[in-house]
Amino acid sequence: MIGKTLSLYLMGRFARSFAAVFGTICLLIFIVDFVEMLRRAGDIPGVTPAYIALITVLRVPSIAEQTLPFSVLGGAMFAFLTLSRRLELVVARAAGISVWQILTPPLALTLTLGIACVTLYSPLAAIFKSQADQMETGMFGRNRSTSDTSLWIRQRSLDGQAIIRAEQSSQGGSTLVNVTAYVFLPDGRFLERVEAASARLMPGVWMLDQARILALGEEPKPVETYLLATNLTLEQVTQSFVAPVAVPFWRLPEVVQQMKAAGLDSVGYQLRYVTLLALPLLLVSMVLIAACFSLRLFRFGGIARMVTGGILAGFVLYVVGKLMGDLGTAGMLNATLAAWSPAIAGTLVGIFVLLHQEDG
């Protein structure tokens, strides 16, 4: 093991580089998002730039969270290249310090950073995102030119399953407008389609007003009120309208269990939870990949090529992660496998390349 002084120095170098890269990305996100929000809200009376700036500030942590792997990659590469340019890496290697000893402090700090991001930063970002969504909904809700806001709900009850589509919702999802319900028997056979002007969630039942029943082989039958049994609660319906990224990490297991019990689709929330669990290892893999492409000594040349290679390697890992995530969201891949595969693959590839460079 290397001494405490050198360990703290390496950690400090990495921390400052990461903070600079992450801060720059956050600033760029704020500027771009703020300009876009100003454009969208330009024709809404009573909305001030300060209010839009507040919404943008609340949105930035959630958006920036997705760039954490790239921030770690860029910060690690910048820190290692700085050590090489100042010949500090040469001195360390001449003193008999191996690559693994040099990487231990940054890896330890990265692992700590990943755990802090999952347990502290991500829940706060989700809370801010939820608040920003509410403010944005209230702001654009006064604009008559809003786009289509149709939504879908899949439910299960003792009478069977049903798929409900509504063009709009209000009061947290307890009231739906222009509703179409596809009703199925307990054995899965289609029973009938119900169209209604509105629907209200009551204890244990959806009350569809001014409904029309369309069944196979029968004439449409208008009814004043149609009762559709449900086991959904108002909290569950409201939660189904919330994006997984807006749910705090600590509440995700509870939300998954509630949605499973209600028969709602919980794949997105499961994938979000497992992805956050895998985040520390993914950040560690980014440091290893950065080390593969940035620990080369400056006097050997080819620095630009190596930096480009590191960026491309990080981008490829990101694309693979997104592809696995999309497959997991679509239900074509297990959520655990989809979330952990990129992190494990990146870590193993980084270790293999470093072993080849150091000992091969």
C-alpha cells in the first residue's frame, strides 16, 4: 500500500477533476434547458424568467445524474493525464509503485461517490424532479395549446382484468376524461369495450358516467353509469403516472410491491432500482477504462489518440447500457441482468487491459 500523503494527493486530484467536469456539464444542462423552457413558456402570461429558472434548477440534478458515468470517465482521464504531464506518474513508477497502487485511492473514492450518489444524491434529485414536474404541469396546464396527454392503466380485480385509456386525468388520477375500458374475463377472454365521457375512482370501483357498452355480436348499449371493479387505490393510480426517475431510491422497493399487488406494470421501477444498485460498480468501471487510455507517459506520444479511444470506449459502454436497459424495460431481458451486465463487463474489460499493460 502507498502512503497516506500520496493517497490523499491522488484522491484530491481525482476529486477536483471530477468536480470540474461534472460542474461544467451541470452548467451546460442548465443553460440549454433554461433556453428551451423560455421558448416553450414564451406565450404564457404571468410566467417570469425567475420562475422558469427555478424549475430548471430543480430539473438539473435528475438530468445530470445520467451523465455521472461520463463525468467520472472525464475526470479520471483528466487527472491521470495531468499526473503524466507533470511527470508525477514517472516519479511514482520509478519509486516502484504499480498501476494498481496508483488506482487504489481513486477507485476507493469513486466507490464512496457511487454509494453517496445512490443513497443521497439520487433521492434528492428524484424529489426535486417531482417538484419540478408539478410546477411545470401547473404552468403549462394553463396553456390551451398543450399536446396530447393520453394515458393507460392496466388493472386486475376479482372480476378479471381491464385496460383503461383516458385522454386526460385530474385530481391525481382519480378523475379521467374520455375513457375507453377494455374488459376481460378472469380466464383472459375479451368481454366488452366500454366508452364513457368520464370516470371517477371510488372505493373498489371505477364509476364510468354516460357510458356505452360494445360487446361482440351485440348492439351498442348506452347506460347512464357503468361500474368497473378495481383493487386500485388513489395512491397506486397516482404513482402509476409518476416516472421511475422521479421516485426516490428508498421508496422504489415499496412502489414495486404495490404495483405488483395491483397488477400494474412495475418493470420500469424494478429496472430503475437495480440500475441504481449497480451504479457504484459502473463508476468504478469508468475509472478502470480511463486508466487503460490515460496512464501512458507523455513522452511516448499518441495522447490525442488515447483520449479519443477512452471517450469512444466510454460511449460504447453507455450505448450498451442503454440497449440493455431498453431490452429490460420491454420485458425481453431480466432487470437484474440488464442493469448489472454493463457494469460487470466494463470492470472486467478494464481489469484485463490493465493486467495486459502492466504485467503482460
